Amino acid sequence: MNSIVFTLYEGHYEIGVGALINSLANHNFKGKIAVGYRGRLPDWLTQLKKKDNKYFINQTIELNFYPLSTNYHLAYYKPFFMLELFDKYPECNHVFYFDPDICNKCHWDFYEKWVNFGLAVCVDNCYGIVPSHHPWRHEWIELAKSLNYEQKQFLDFYFNSGFVAAKRSDISVVNIWKELTIALGKSGYDITQLKKISRENSIITDQDVLNAAIMFSDVICSPIGPDGMDFTGGGFLMSHAVGSVKPWRKQFIHNLLTTGNIPSLAETEFFKNLVYPINLYPPMTRFTKKIDLKLAKIIGRLVGH
């Protein structure tokens, strides 16, 4: 076993986890998927074969669930769980993290090649360019002083933390990410939740801590642009539904008429991953949701943006 995929979820995000798994299975992923969770297990697990507390999507994909006791917001727990997986599975060479609101679009072989070129990341949609001497970066340096870290890379790109993949030889950057998260908590910052605070602050999410960690690491990044998450056109890799209302909860026609926003690429991609190998909705529910999406796209050609 060379690679493990993992995600983290609680609450209604179980639907997103199911769509993510479907999107991986339908693009030739083979191996182990680890799911860290708080709360209850997904309802759709009753569809899967189970043996020794392991679930099987098919003959080539094993699914394992790990209950989490941390009080961290799960976004901040990513580097901790990634390191735990590297430690638990010494035969594993690569670990891939996907947010549970992402659907894969790409043949899995591409990921296996990509991660060997460096830390695999995608440029963010909102803050793709954060120059090397940006004020945020100067404040990240202040946070790192408590750990005696020295800056080793001067970067202009800013990466989305919804997907991160590392090979074992690049694990040092994940450890820095973890240690900076601990230091952030000790500084008085509340990492038990994602704060809705002004972007004039240098840290508002785990994403800032990831980008800071890369600055203090000598691990080379292999970035793909914002197209990598379907934030722009031309994407081939994955779709990331970054909106506050997730595709499985959104009423698309209502949203169009109240905001003028047409369904996004990521929301459309989600609806391609509802049925196989995990059936996420009863037929009538799936039908009405798809009709809502299609009508919103049609009406959006006239009134949307």
C-alpha cells in the first residue's frame, strides 16, 4: 500500500464524503480511504460490505472510520491526522487530504505522479497572489519565532488547504504545520472554531497556517493554479464547493432569484457523483434536486451572473 486518501467530517458533511468517495472510485482510485469524524457514522454505510470494522467500496477500496476526540475545529486537525496516518501505516509513501466538499475529476494515476514532484497544492480562489513581503507573511514570521523557525522560502502564491498531498520524505512540512497550529492555540487564538473575522487579520483559518508552514520549510511545492479546484475555467483535476451553503443543502432556484448567482462548476460536479458506488439519495429526492439544479442553470442564462 503506497497511498492513503483521507478526509475529516462531522454532521451533514457525510453527504459530501460519500460524493468524494464516489468521485475517487469512478476515476480508478485503489487503496485505503481514512475518514476521521465526530458525531455519528453516515447512513449510507449500510450499503457497504463490512469485515473487522472495515468497510469495502469494492474489491480494491477499503474504507476506515476513526472517531475523533479533539476539540479543535476539524480544519485545524488536518496536519495532526496526516501525521497519524504516516505513523500508523509505515508502508504508506503518500497521504492525500481532500475536504469533504470536493469531488475528484481526474484519473488517479495523475495524483500519484504529481505528489512525487513536491507538496501537491492548488492556488486559492480569493487570495491567489500573496507576495513574499505581504504584511500577513511578516506576522506569520512573528508566530514562528516562538518555535525558532527561520524562513526558508519566499513565495508569492497562496494555497488553498482543501487539498494537500505529501510524500513521506516531505513530511517535515506537515510537522511544521502541526507545530504552528499548536503555537497558534497557545497564543490565545481559538482554534476550536473557524472565526468570521476581518481579512485584515493575518490568520483567520487553517489555510493561513499551512501557507506559513511552507515558508519555514525547505520542501518544494508542486502547485496547480486555481483551475485545479474549478475556481476558473479549464479545470481537469477536482471541483471544490467553497460556498457557505454546500451543494447537498442548497436550493438552487431560490438562491439564483435571491442572489443572482448561477450554479457553480463544483455544484454541477457534485451532482455527477450521487449514485455509484454509493447511492446517496432515494430516487425521488435525487430527481427533484437535479431538476432544481437544471432549472436554475436555464433561468440563470437570462437573469444570473
